[in-house]
Amino acid sequence: MRANKQQYTEQFRQDAIAHYRDSNKSFRQVAFDLGINTWTLREWYNNDEMKRSAKKRPVALPTARAASDSETPDEKLVRLEREVARLERENAQLKMDREILKKATAFFAKESE
């Protein structure tokens, strides 16, 4: 027979995620401290990371117009600065995604031993 699923408040979830981020402890240690299942904490954390990365992703901007003869140097500078800023945001997002994947790979490699 299956036990009733424990219900946690959103505030408890956010506090648990914050506790994990602020400590240098593993998911297992933090979950044990809070009296919750390790995989529950891990799921909350992963869901929160996905929400955060979705918020940080740049909104799809219209494609930059091709430079034309009528584009002034100031307009070109503004266009190029916007493009650089977009590329920097995208680069930061990709770096964060890569780090998350590295950590996940290391974790699952360690767990499978």
C-alpha cells in the first residue's frame, strides 16, 4: 500500500533550495537536515533552475536588419551594441548550462560506481 504523499508549502520549498545554495553541503546532507527525501530536494532545485534560466533567456528579438546605405554611424553603433549585449547574455546562459551538465554528469558517474 502506498503512503500518502507529503505536501510541502512553496515557502518551505524555496527555503530548502536557498539553504542548499547557501551551504556547501550535498543534496543528501541538506535533505537529511530538513527531514525530506534527497530526490525531492533535487527535483525542487532542478525545477527552480529551469525557471531561473527561462527568465534569464533573452526574449526573441526581431532579427537585426541588414546594414543599409541609409544607416548612420550612430544607428550602426547602437545596433552593434545591442547585438553584443545579446550575444553576451546568450554566452553567459550557455556557460551556465554547460556547468549544470558537467555537474550532472559527474554526479551520475559517481552514483553509478
